[in-house]
Amino acid sequence: MLNLKNMASEHLKINIAMKKPDELLQIAQTAILNYSGEIDVLNSALGMLFTGYYYGWRFLYIVHSKRTIRKYEKVLNIKVNEFFQPTDSLSHRSAGLVEAKKHSNFWKCVSGDIQIPDRKLITDDPQSA
């Protein structure tokens, strides 16, 4: 017997998953068309947009300063902690994020109160970093 509730739920999950890349491209296009300033800032903001999609907003806070994130959020017209998941499909490859998870206070890792070696390293074996 068909379970329509499960089918609808799976369909919704697929639609949500497919919608995100379209949203990314729309945000990128809007930023590109509306941006005025140094091109390096736009390039970096676009890079943050796409890495945030695969790594999550916690990764972004590990590798960027809060000030830098705010600057890029302004360019992209998003809030990373509202737009992205805390972690995502490639978060496990971030040596900095793997190390930060070992500590009870994530924000102390972000602020530098807890030092995170290799915080910007992406690797297939972050445990050995």
C-alpha cells in the first residue's frame, strides 16, 4: 500500500535540496549586479557563499573573523547563521571545525580565547592535522 505521507515528505525534501543551489545563484547574481567597491571583497564574499553551502556557518566562523563575515553578509544580503546549516556535507573535512568540536564553547574558539591550530586547513584526514 502506498504511503502518501512519506512520499510527500520525500518530495518536499527533494524540492528543498534542489531549491538551495538556485537560491545560491540568485544571491550571487544579485550581489554581482549590485556591488560597488573593491573586486576582492566581492570575490571573497562569493567564495564564502559557496563554501558555506558545503561546510555550514560554523566553518565560516572558524576560518573568518566576525567582522569579515559581517562585511560579506552585507555584500550578499544574507545572515550566514540563518541561511546555512550549522554544519553540512563537507564539515568533517575542516581540521579547524573538527578541533573546535572537542571544546565545550564554540564561540571561545571563534574569538581566539581557545587556540585552534590549522583552523583554515581542509583535508581528507582532519584528525591527523
